[in-house]
Amino acid sequence: MIQIEHLHKSFGDLDVLEDVSLNIHEGETLAIIGQSGSGKSVLMKHIVGLLSPDRGRVLVDDVDICSVPYERLREVRKHFGVLFQGGALFDSMTSEENVAFPLEYFSSRSPAEIKARVAECLELVRMPDVGPKKPAELSGGMRKRVALARAIALEPKYILYDEPTSGLDPKTSNTIDELIQQLAEEMNVTSVVVTHDMHSVFNIADRAAFLYGKSLHWVGPIDAIHNRDDPVLDSFVTASEYHVGTHPTASSPS
Amino acid sequence: MGRAFASVREVRTYWTNFITQMVRIGVESIPIVALAAAFTGAVLTVQTAYQLQTSFVPNTIIGSIVVPSMMLELAAVITAFILAGRVGARIAAELGTMRVSEQIDALEVMGLNSISFLILPRVLAGVVMFPALYIFACLIGIGGGLGIAEAAGLLSTTEFIEGARQFYQPFDPYFGLIKSITFGFIITSIACYKGYYTQGGAEGVGQSTTEAAVQSCVFVLLADLALAVLLL
């Protein structure tokens, strides 16, 4: 379980997060939503200790990752797989070398076992044939899928997705959504998806956390997101192109 | 730098990186260092001969000036300036791109110590390869001077070598080696720091690269003066 308690973060004079508290339960898929610049990615980076809060703390399985020594933090991070916005594949390596990278350094598998696991991961993300290709030879969607294969190689307990569908066409976005769902079910991982793509949120999330005005404005199950009593949340949800005409109370064009 | 030395247990991982960086910093720099050293040695010889042509000093003095100049100053400083551009800019651009494309974050999230993984092999490779390049530049530079002296009829090889021997101090090559180790550390450390802490996108990478090259040259000059004052 991940617990975020009273998190404050600012960069210079710019306050980004103020008093954010959030629990992420085992096995769930939580979407962190909000407008661009609302602090979603900053919050995600705190969850893996890439950023340190000014105040507050983050507990991962009861370990306060904001105060542990660096070596302990590295151990905690091994429970995470992260899909970065641009994939963050190592461009000097081929796709299969990228996927094999964490296995070579953090598992006791033999070379043959590593090769088999790489093939398995690439198969799981439906990219079995791109092994010899370098990231520069892949499209944006393909890069994200290879990056996802790398993120799951060590069978992490938590997978964090930073804008997994941004910049992708709708069909590829749907494929990524399906993969997120599939991995959550087959590997029983806890997933945290940072996105402003409401189409994805409705497809994959069990719960959503809405960041607005530097703080956590709303948290709840995805079924309760059509909250007409909350104009800020409602305005964000209905602004999604996907949602036009599908909202139960959306008015018809006159 | 404290974190860089923290995880000695990953020595196996970093050995491969170290060898790769030695090739990139050292072996791949050989052609440009050879070119610069040969021309510097040759030009120094011709200009020294020109300056001494009307004086009543023997030709051997040219060798006495060219060889110590290469050993004490020129081989080390010219190598450092070339590598500040070639190696320093490359390291800063490489690490800066890794930073802005989140590849460094990806290493950290996997549980790797990114500082040890990326910076330590580069700095160590610089400290090891710069002295090797200095020795190489010395030999090529002196060879260039000797070659042009003979080819242009300025003085004979025998006179050149005799002059070099006359005022040779055993400490001269050691001083050059100390300088080159210092310069290697300065250039790779500044480049790694600038690259690792790059902010922003392509503009940030460009800025880091420029700062790495310029600041390396400035600190090389300061270190050059400090070592000369302290050790000579």
C-alpha cells in the first residue's frame, strides 16, 4: 500500500502541491487526473522518491521513502515499474537489450532465462518482433510498449504510468489501455496512471484522484465521477471530447 | 561525489562502462590530439628558430626550448583544450539528453545508483586516459618539431636532441603528467556535473554543453597557473 500524507512541494516561488494526502490500495488501478500543470507528474515522482517533498511523507509498504537512506530507497524502488511519458528507453541499446537491462542487474537469472523472460515480456505487450530494433526505429506507441515491457520485466508490485496515451492515435491509445488492464489483471499489480485522457480513465481505472489548484480536490470510485454537485470536477470531466454527448445530463444541441 | 563511491558492490556493472569510456575519451581522441600536437611542435620549432636567427646562440638552443615547452606546458594544455571541446561537450550533451528524456530517472527507478553508473566511469576514464594522451602528444609534438627542423634545414636532428638533453630536468615529464591528471579530472567532472543536472529541453542541453566546454577551459587555465606556482 502507498500512503501519501500531507505532501507539500514547491519549486522556488512556485507552489505545486499543497497538503496532498492520498492512499493507494493494493491491486487497484488509480488514475491521477487534472489539467496540465496541476502537479500530477510531480506527485508521481514523489511516489518513487525521484523528488523529495518540502513537507509531508510518502510511505510504501510502511517504509517512509522520504527519510530512508539512499541504499534503502533503491531497494524500495525495485518494487516499482515506471512507464515514463516518452518511454525513456536507452537509445544506445536495442529493444531487447532495454528489456534485459533490469534483469541483468537485479535478477539472478542465467542468460538463457533472461532471453526467455525478454521474449515473454515483449510478447505480453504484443511486440514480439522488435527485439533487434533500436528506439529510434520505433514509433511513439511502439516505444511505449517496449518501455512497458521493460517496466514489467522484474514483475514489480507497483506500476506507475506517466501520461501513457499522450501523443498517440486513438487506436494505439486503446491498445495501451488494454495492456494496462491486462497487466493489472494477470500480474495483480497496483497501477497508478497519471493522465488527463478521460477516455483512458473510464477504460482502466477503479478510482480517480482529481488534482486542482495545487491540492487534491476529489477522490472516489470511477462510477461516482459524474458529480454534478461539484462544478470544478464536472467541468473537467465533461470537457473531455470523449464525454460529449455521453454524459447522462449533457444537453442536446438546440 | 559521495554517492558516486557508495556502491562498490556494483563494480562488475561499472567495469564495462569504464572500458567503453576509456575508448571514447582516449582512443577516439588520438587523431585530433596527434594532429594538434604535431603542428604545435612544428610551429614552435620554426618560430623559435626565427626568433633566434639574429642572435649569437647555438642552434641547439632551439631543441632546449621546444622540448621542455612541450613537456611542461603545451602537450598538456593543448590536449586539455581539445578534449574540453571534444570530450567535455560530448559528455555534457550525452548526460543532458539522458536527463531531459528521463533516462536518468529510469535508471534511478530501476534501483541503480545513476551517479555511480554514469559519472564514475567517465571521471575515472578521464583521469586514466588524459596522461596517456599527454605522453602521446609529447612524443608527437617533439617529433613534429624535429621533423620540421630537419626538413626546413633549421638544425640537424643531432643538434635538436643535444639541445633537448642540455637543459632536461627529470621532473619535467612528471610535472606534465600531474597536470594532465588534474586536467582530466577537471574536464570530466565539470562535464558530468553540467550534463547530469541539465534542466529544460533541447535548449537546456545546449546550454549545459556550452557551459561545460567554456568552464572546463577556464578551470584548466586556473589549475595550470596554480600547479606552476606550487610545483615549479
